[in-house]
Amino acid sequence: MSTDPLAEWQQAHERVCDLVLAADDAAMDRPVPATPDWSARDLLSHMVGLGADVLAGDEPDDHNERWTRAQVEARRDRSTADLVAEWRALAPDLVGWMRENGPRPLGDVVIHEQDLRGALGVPGARDTAGLAAVRERMAGRVADAAGDLPPLLLDGGSWTHVTSGDPAEAVTVVRADGFDLFRALTSRRTADQLRAWTVRGDVAPYLDAFAALGPLPERPLAGE
């Protein structure tokens, strides 16, 4: 059965809304290990602001720091409930936008849902169809970034991906839980973790490809 990315976005959106509404103010003020310059409230502000900016036609290709910082600053004094209300009001139009323009926002909500869960200490939604779709998309980006390097095989048991060619010919194999590989593909795992999961070859030449969304963390993310 094929994945409906719009349905997956809607489900992830509502999971996040429920997640943050269940958190108290102290929890929402905690720093997010995956985005340490932001609190959980700041990260939620970015998620809401991204939707508003996409609908306004303001979406730079690189999702640069100035753009994301403005989303947070514009919502600095808003409560969690106010942020959720704004996001829920945007949701129908954003689904319509994705129907016309493609489901890029799915990646943002799925990745940041897990960032928020790590900050709030509430694991979950690790095997959804939406996460699997984003993992596949990010694996393709890592393969593109790897360029002419020899084939790298990511082995998550029930999910595998080879950067090029035949999986049997991969010179480097990284084997880990499918969720950990998803987090690695979104620049949320350390170089040492990737080395520890390498069961064949040397992952070092591929580390820059894993840093597509930013520098790899220096320490394993707390809460995960």
C-alpha cells in the first residue's frame, strides 16, 4: 500500500499538538538536544512559522538561520496553546498547498516531532509510514551527497538502502535500528555512533554526507 503523505502530515501534526499541549511550561522551556539553541517552545514556534511562511510564499531554498530565527522571534511571547491554535488554523490551507506543490513540509514535522519527543522525554511514533517516507527521502539525499564514493549500505533490518549499485557490493555497511538510521540521516547521530554501527569498511568518508542538515552532534542526544 502506498503512503499518503498528506494524511501522514496531518497525523504527525495532531500528534505534535497533543504532545505539546500535554507538556507544562517548564517542560516547554527545556532546551532541545537536537536543536540546542532552541527550547521546545522555540522549536514549536519554528514549526508553526514554517507553515505560515510557506503559505505566504516565503520559503528560501536553504531554510537559512535568519529565516528560521524570524519565525521564533515573531512568536516569542505566545503560549503553547496560542501556538497550537495558530498551527491548527493553518493546517487546512497547508494541506491544500501540499496537494498542489508536493509534501515537503512532511519532513519538517516528522523530524521535529522526534526532536520534541527527545526534549520532553516522550518517545513514540517511531515506526509510522510518514517517518519511513522521510527516511527514504533523506537516504536519497545522503546518496547524492556521497557522489562518487563506493557504495554504502544502510542496514536497518526490515529497511535497507544502498547509495549506488548492488547492495551485495557495498564496501561499507552501517547496521543499526531503523529509527537510529532515520535519525542519523537527519544529522541527529554522532560520528562515533556511526562508526560503532559500521560492520564493514570505513564510514569516515561518508560523514559529511550525513551532515546534510547541519553538523553532527558531538554527544549522543539526551532523551533518545
